[in-house]
Amino acid sequence: MEYSFLFLLCVIPSIMLYGVAKSGLGGSLSLISIPLMTIVMPLSQALAIILPILILSDMVAVYKFRKQFDFDTIRLMTIGGGIGVITGSLTYTYFSEAVIKLLIGLMGFFFTTHYFIFKRKKIIPLEKSIVKGGVSSMVAGFASFCAHAGGTPTSIYLLPLRFKKEIYVGTRVIFFMFLNLIKLPFYIHLSFITLESLKQSIIFFPASLVGIYIGIQILKRIEEKLFYNIVYLLILISSVRLIIEYISK
């Protein structure tokens, strides 16, 4: 397969953004990746190319944060995420990508605007919640299966817990490692993943490593409060973009 300049221009930055997301930064910003890739390929092909890259990237990120995570949160969210993935696999054909992303955009918008309007100098961490964690992770699993867009629902639960930034990132990347592994057999069953898509995944995987490296270097250099403000701001920007994209169609 020949790669045109437009193809490379759309695919390489998209995959790098997923790499940055694996470092804990810009997770919601990677929502632009799939729409960018669909400029040069069908949605199913974009999903198929990205999933193996996500799994390999997960392994790299998990090794980095292997000692920094919250086990109880991962256990709760993995169960909910698995249910969301199964639901997505059974109902995939009934939901359009645009509607899924609009809902994610609205969730992210109201979540982040509430934070910026009502936040105080001293943020009090919320307690863990089986209900909130279960619902958020189910939505994350569903959105992740349909559009690799589970970052915002995951953040809606994890951010208010106010873990140390390394614990937040480690918990997030381990959750998504399990989530992406759960998705894999369903993608194979639905014939999304083929030998050709696997070949493309291998070719473009280094772009994700570059993104992970960039994200980790940024993570090392920013303080806790600034880290959380950046993540909330990125979610707000990407959420507004999703809403505008839907309205303008």
C-alpha cells in the first residue's frame, strides 16, 4: 500500500496524540485522532489500526507506571469497562460515531465548566464510589469500543479523586490496558482487524512511542496543581470541539 502525503499527515499526528494520552496528558485531546484518520480511511479501518498500537503502547506505559496505581479503582473500573465493551460490541451498528462523540462532548463540557466555575483554592478529593465508578467505566468501555473515545468518561470519575498525578496516570493506563485487551477478540470477531491493518499498526507504532516520550517528559516537569488544570482544560477544549463539530454538520 502506498502512503500519500495526506495519509501520513493525518495518521502520524493522530497516533502521536494517543501516545501522549498514554502518559496521562491530553487523553481527551486524542478525540480528534479518529476523525482526522477518517479523512483518509473508513472508520472501521481507523479503529483496527489504532487498537494494536494502543495495546503495545499500554504495555510500555504500564511498565513505566507499574508501581504507581490504585488497585481498588482499577478492579472496579475494569469490571464496568468490560460490561461497556460487551454492550458496545452488541449495539455497535445502532449508534453513529457522531452521536457518541456528541454525548461525550456534552459530558466533558458540563464536567469541566463546573470545575472551573466552582473550584476553590483547596480542592477536597471526593470519596471513591462504586456507583459513579461503575457508570463512568461502563460509558468509557462503550465509547472506547465504538470510537476509542473512553478518555473523558474515565477522567470524569478519576480526576475528582485527586490522586497524586503519578497514581492518576498509572491507574488510567492500567485500566485502558485491560479495556483494550478486552476489545481485541471482539474486533477480530467483527473482522475489523486484518493482516493488512496489523501491518499498518506495526509501521506506525513508533509514532506512539514518540508521543509517550513527549508526555512523560512534560509530566516530570509540571507541578500537581498545574497538571490537573491542564488536563481539565484539554477536556474542555476537546469537548467544545466535538459539540461544534456535531452542530455544524
